[in-house]
Amino acid sequence: MDHAENELLTRVGPGTAAGETLRKYWLPVGLSTEINSDAPKLVRWLGEDLLLFRDEIGRVGLTEPSCPHRGASLDYGWIEAGGIRCCYHGWVFDVNGRCLEQPGEPPDSSFKDKIRLKAYPVRELGGLLWAYLGSGQPPELPNYHFLVRDDGERRFSGYVRECNYMQQLENALDPVHATILHGRPVHGFPAAPEWMETPDFNVTATDSMAYYVARRKGPESGTEWHREVAYVPPIMVVHHGGSLPGDSVAEMVDVAWRMPIDDYNTRTFTLKCLPGAMVKRGKVEKQARPKPPPLMRGTRRQWDMATINGQDNAAQVSQGPIVDRTREHLGHSDRGVIQVRKLWQSAIERSLQGEDPPNLIRNPTQNHLVHVDVVERLVKSGELRNHVPNIVYVSS
């Protein structure tokens, strides 16, 4: 990859090619549980500082953070009178950016009607807050199956990692790293058995997604551990499998959105979707192993190398805020990484040409339920045998 291609993929601020492409999608900007009507919250997305707040009737706003009157931060304001009231002179703005009140101005003044706070549309779906940061008419907010199904349970978590979002997206289709980075025994505790050998895997790319199927030998003759991970542009990664075919744990689906804060920081929103049958049985996860004590490694910066998150932090953040991909030497095992880059670069180039990038839905009739069951596709093609597909839905 040359320098220009690296810049194309990694820079996300306003006016950049990747940033403007991302702004054509609905993107996650928070959890529904994070925002209440008690106080606003300063956030930063795609290199832009913003204010996230919920008004008294439950509507969520995402606006510029400074009052257009004298520039005071609305972070110190109060949620009342139908919006957010500036702490300095009391101007009130609703979730759409309209100015509702201007204390101190004459009662018959129309000055407030001339003032507008920049605001982005926000919707709630599946426990996440979604914003459209672009211009023009927004597309449909996709009704992904794992966001709208009501027969199970959704559990959210997340973290911020001090590196470019591409360093995490690429990791999604890199099954070899799991054996080396996560498959090493720590403090005498064995790693997860399905990670303890290098997988046999293939990578498939379509216009709208790229995914791999990884196989490792199972504990009994003729069985195999299997795992399927899909990258769905722009920033969604769907994990499933990681267990023996037919194991109820395989019914779970783990979804991660690698949302750029700016060029150098990324917030990951993670969702674990549990089917109703698993919740009722109380079988949510595999048998928990004893948690090893911290194993801190590193000279300039230390990470707990006994945890998956710490291991991924060490590997991804240590590459630098933005990897210099001109210095890489990619091999056969990196073909998934290459497909992630090619697919996202193709989406950006389509956007630059005035076309819609993949996975945008404009027609509401195509958005009743958005899902493609990758596992079912694999069963039909014969790539997976003796497997009963469940709820492994990834994208349209």
C-alpha cells in the first residue's frame, strides 16, 4: 500500500474522502443508557466536537457544543424548556437546533427565529443511539436482525483505543493472530481450546461484505472448531461460531462497531445478542475459567497481557496512532486484511464518484428486516457440514 492509499483509508475528518463516505451512513454515537435528561455530554466523532443530550420528553439531540450567542459551552447548560439552555444568557436550543428562547431580548423579537445551532438527526434502535452526520436526505436506518429481534437479550459494552479505526477493522479478518496473541497459556492457565492451533481458513468477498471461515481440529475425531467473522462496511464486524457445530454457544452473535473518534482514537461499541432459548436456559457463556492475575508487559506503555483486550491493545496501539502501511510485508495469512482494505477503499472510491457506497438502504420496503445468514450460505455451499444455522445474521 502506498502513502496516498493509506491516507485515503485512515483520515476521517470533515472533507476527507473516508470521512465524507462515513457520513453517508447512520453511525453509532452512544448507548441509550448513557444519556439521560439530567445532563448533556460532550462527545467527539469523525474529528468533530459535538454535544449529545436527551430532552425532557426523551428526544436525543446531537449538536455543535458552543452557544452561537457568545460561545459558551452548552456542556454546562441545563436541560429544560424543551431543549438545552445555555448557562451564560439562557438561550434554549431544541434537538433540531432551533432557538426556542432568548431571555433579555424584547418579547416581540423575532431574533431567535434567525438563529440556528448545527444539529444532526439522531435515532434510537436496539439500545444504541444512531446519528446521520452527513448532508441531504438520510438513508434508512437498517433494521438489522440483532437490533430488532425481541425474543432474546442484548448486552452492550465497549472501550476506547488510542489508534486509528483501520487497525481494528483489519484485525477482524485476521484469524491467525488469535492463535499467537490469544492462544498462549498465561500463568499456567490454558488458552481457549479453539485457539490453540493455527486455523485453516478461507476468505470470501462480495460487493457488500467480506468474511472468513476458520476451522481447527475439535476435541473428538471428526469434529472441528469453527468460527465465521464478517466485515460489513463501513465499520461493522460480526463474530459468530468459536465453538463446535451444533453447540448452543454458536447461537450467539457478537457485533462490534469501530467508530472513529478522530484519526488517532476509536471507540468500539460491542453487542452480544443472546437468543431467547439461551436466556431461558440460563446458558449464556462457556464455563468461566479462573481469571489470571495481571501480566503487565511493555517499556513505554504497559498492557495486561493476560487479557484479550490488553493483548489486542498491545498489538494494535503499539503500531502507532496510524500504521505506516508502506513498510508492511503481507503474506498469505493476511488475505483477510487485504480484503478489508480493498472493500473499504472501493466503497470510498464509489462515494467519490457520486455513487452510493455499499449497504445503504434508500427504499423503506427493503428495510423491514435486514439480514443475511452467512452460516446458512456456507451450509448450502457445503463449506460447513452438520451444522444447524440459528441466528447468525450479519447484513443485507
